[in-house]
Amino acid sequence: MRRTSRVASKYWTLAAAAVLSVALAVPLSASTTAAEPTQLRDQGAAAEPVVDRGLGFLVSDYQTRHPAKYTADSWRPFAKALTTAAGVADDTSATTSQVAAAKTVLMTAAAELEAADEGTFQTITNNTFWNDTSGNPIYSQGGGVFKFGDTYYWYGVHYVGAESYRANPTQKYDNQVSFVSIPVYSSKDLVNWKFENRVATRSTVIQNGATLGQAGWVGRLGVSYNENTGKYVLAVQAYVGGGHGVLLLQGDSPTDTFDYGYFQTQITNSPTTGTGDQTVFTDDGKDYLIFSNREGRSRGFVAKFRESDSLRIEPGVEIRRGDGREGNAMFKLDGKYYHAASDLHGWNTSVNYVNESTSGNVQGSYSAEFVLPGTEMDYSHVTQTGFFVTVNGTKQNTVIYAGDRWADFAWNGIGYNQWVPITRTGARPQFHSVSQWQFNVTTGEWRVGPANNYILNPDIQADRVIVSSVRGWRNLGGSVTNVNGGVNGSRFALQVSNSGGVEQRIPSVPAGTYTMALHARGSAGQVVITGANGTQRTLSIPSSSGWAKRELTGIELPSGAATVAVRASGSGGVVVDQLSLVKTSDGGEPPAGERYEAETAPAVCQGTIDSNQAGFSGSGFCNGTNAVGAYAQFTVTPTATGTATLGVRFANGTTSARPANLIVNGATVATVSFESTGAWTTWSTKTVTVPLNTGGNTIRLEPTTAAGLPNVDYLDHIAGRSA
């Protein structure tokens, strides 16, 4: 399956013609550094040349790519586009349209680059606060991820309340929505995010000399690229000078400091000024604003950005009408468009309500509203609709749902960002509520992570108010509620009276050995786990005046449905929280989920154990000697013979790949290429499949060039299969 470019192919032809008319014969090399180029800011037919911060940025960035990492067929047009763009960047007489054309051609060619290998699986862990590659918080409320060229850029809003919530997530921070900035992060794999810039801050000047710091509200945004001007246009909700509208800012590169473009208070056909919630959706090179009307939010619209400069929103086309909805966003799967939104109750969690297109036109007709399957049990993994990212992989296309967990700065679950995959199951898309999963951005494939919790709404946080029937749990009788006051200061816990109980049916668990755990207080109770074959295991809960962790290990479950039932047996009832059902091994196969740190014996590092590059796990990493044969070695001890999938976490801050022989028990089984990760603080994971024996196995990475190995952090035993 060939990946498609974000920029329509028609722009390639038009832009290439414009660029070639002024292209200079500049040789391409990895060491070439573009001088600061100039561009005409588009104020009409002509304007004075000023420094352009975009084309030079792109040229410098793309000159770090190396042909060995890509297929020859995709590299050739990219190399040609880069050579041409470097020439335009150096040409001080280049016009606005020529610079814009060079950007468009270069980004198109970069988007079409195809990896020479099948990439690696990276782990996405929900229910925690996310950090960038420097270990700093990712602030990203109400934003979106957009792919420009071969790089993903994540924009969002940083509010004061997000800092308070992260520092102490045991209470709400109502009304702490003071705007701080709009940060942007970049990534090649959608997992490791590098902070790039604050594209807008409180001092950003907008209309009539005002600043964003004076705006009453800034939120819900997206970014598009305009092929005619070469500008990146950010559309954000704003309340400015007593008026609601869409504020349009523009920059010369994805990470530029953005400047004021226009403030549009009214979108034709919307019954109100401003928008309810909004996101930006790009399809076949055209950009659209997906939004609801501000008051009532009962109508959903799709409106095009003006193609000439993206600085106006054209008349909206109504695609839904009914109950009030917010979190409006759009995704495309298997040729159909889907409008998704949440209940209208202020950043709180809900199911996702979806309308499906009934034609091939994003502004065409749509079906009646239905609930997205998979969002019912835990209210969309305890989130409100945020945005969607579509990855067109070499093997499959995958849609990523990105949910916001804020609820007026929160107290309904740890972490702001919750990402899960969406696939088609039968006639409709399916939401997969997983707490941990692994994703390969090259192939588009995903799989459930080894530490995934198969219980949904395990922290009893999905319901935003006290209820008598807890979301995701079926009452078995007696009194049941989500009582205030959970473990570790969380907002809610599950209370079951003496005569009561609840159960959750998990539709499908893979065969394997599991551990069941929870925290409990109050009178006695029990948890019964029933497998698809009817076998049962019971975790007894003794009475306790305070919170105590209870755990049952070695639970053998066959593939299929499983049921978890919680019952009270003491006179006062039992309160439980933080329930988990996690697979610890594959049922007689080599156990997965084990981690072997490079700095911990019996691992061997021919070099030094260092800790000077941020982002590593444990207490350090292996910085191997730069020499052929200077190896890093791990000892892996599975309980059965078979094949295993291992993950090597590494960082390569050079511009060249560092290949190594993979030697298992003294025999070379493969050669692994550890590509550049862009920085020594940017870590990636390379997966390999190897044969293992019962007991100790040596896994050695031995470099084949004098450059040596990359920095090696650890070896993960991801999965195994018995012989």
C-alpha cells in the first residue's frame, strides 16, 4: 500500500514548473548549509523582499536525510526537489510564488519518501502524563497533529490550569484557563515528541494592536498549509475585544513564530458568531474547518479554507443537526468520512457520536447519528473527542483517536492525552480502548501492549457525577455507587454494599497467564475471574480500615471472553479502586514484558555506562566504544523454547545509521540497522525476532563499522511463542 502525500499531486506539477524556472544548479550534499533565504510576503501583486523563515528551515532540515534509509525510487525525486529548493533558497531575487512552489514540491517529495525497512513498533502508554524528549511536560489541550512533508507536528494550547493539574491531580482547577502559549512538537514516529517552539504567546500581536494575552479565550485549533503562499495557517477559537471568532495566524515554517493574519467573526450559514468546538481536517490537498455553532451547538458544519491564502473560512455546509455536541472532529476510513463529537457538558467524558458520509464528498450528505462502537464501556477511555490522526502505512491505514482528558482541569483520571487506535470491524469503525499499545508508523500496524489493562473504567473515573450504576460495570444487586474519595487522592472509587455486586464482561482476552490487582478498604469482599471455558479464580479481600493493595497471580485464561465480578461479603460493604487485569506471559510460552537494562548485570557494555543524555530508562545507558566488534550484550531467560520478539531501545544522534550484527547464543541471526534518531536525547525502539532456548540466552549487538553502536538503553522482551 503506497502512502499518499498531504499535498495534492496537481500542486507538484504547477509548483515544479514555477521552481524550475529559477532553479540554480546547487549540488546536493549532507554538508550543504543553506544561507538565510528571502521571500516576498504576500501583500498583493508585489512587495519588498524580507527574510523567509520557511524554505531555509526546510532545506536545512531535509539535508539531514540519508538515501540508505529510503527506497531508491522515492529518494530520486526527493533529492532532485531538495537540490532545486536549495537553489531557490539561495536566490535573493526569488518571488513569493517561486519560494512557495519550492516548499510545496519539497514537502510533497518528502511525504512520498518510503522507508527501506519495515520500521519499528513504539509503545504508547495512556493514563499518565506525557513528556517530550527532553523530559518536559507536553501541553497540548484542544490541538491537533498534522503531517507536513515526512514529519508530524503537534500543536495545542498551554493553560495555567494544566500546570496546576499536573503538579497535583487530586482536585479540580475550575476556571484556570488563562492562556500561556501555543507550543509545537515534532515527531517521526508519533510517539517521541521533540519540543520545537511556541508559535504564539501572550505577547503575540493580533488585530488593532491587541495581544493574545488580552483575549478572553484561546482554544481548539488546527494548522493547514497553503500551497499558493507557502504559509502555514493556524486557525484557533478566540474571544477578542468582546467578539467571538476564528483567529487566523500564519508562519513561514511549521515551527515558525506565527503572525496575525485575520480574525473572522462570522462563518456564513452558521447561526452564531464564532464556533462551538472546531478542528482542521485535510483531504486530497484541501483544508476544511470542522465546527459547530457556538450557542447550542446543535448543528455541525464543514467549511473550506479559502484556497488562495487560507486566511478566510468559506461558507459552511451543514452536515448534522440535533442534540448539542462539542469536540467536533473528522476522520476518513476506507473511503468514508466520519464526523465525531461528544456530549455537551464542558470537557467531561462521554461516548463518541458519529455521523457517516453517504457520498464521496466531505461536504455531502451524512447518516443519522450513532454511537461509535467501543466508546460505551468507559466513555471513550475517559475522554472527550479531541482530534484524529490518519497514518497511511505500507501495510495498512490506521486512524488514531486522540482524546482530551481535562474536565475543567480534571480530577477524572491521570494524564491529559489518551490515544487509541480505530479500525473497521464489520460495517462500522471500532474504537479500541487500550491502556497500552504499540504502533509502527511505517507499516501502519498496531498491537496491544504487554502492560495493557484489560479492565475498562478501572479507576471508576468515567462518570463525572455520583451515580447508582457505574459506567462499564453491570449491577448484580444491592447498592452500588461511585463514592467520593479514591485511592491516592483520586476522585472516585467503587462502593458495593453487603448484598451487592457488579461485574464486567471483557469481550476478548488473549490466552495467557494474568495478574489481577486492586486497592480495597472497608469490609470483606471478593473478586471472581471467570474464563471463556468456565474456569474461575477468586481473589479474597479481607476487611481493612485503610486502602490496601490486593493481588492474585498465575491466573490462566483461555482466548475469548472473560468476566470480572466484585462482591461484598462483610456487613459494611467494600470499596475498591484501581482494578487491573494484566497478562504476564503467554501461557507456557516465553514470558513477555520483561526488561533488561544495559547498565544492570548480567548485561555487558564494552564502553561506558553514561547518564548525560535525557530520556533514558533506569540509571543509565550503554555508550559503546566506537570500534568494530565493541558489543552490548544481554542475557534473556525465557521459560520455554521458541521465537521471541525483542525491542532494543536506542538513540543515534549522528546523521548516519550504525549497523550491527545480532548474535544469539554465538550465532549471527541478522544484521540490524540503527538509524539516526535526530538527537542523542531522542530514543527509538527497534524490534527483532530471534530464536530462544529455555533458560539463559545471550543476545549480543556487535557493530560492523568503526562508528560503533548507538547508545543502547535496554532490551525489552515484547512477545514470545513456544516451539
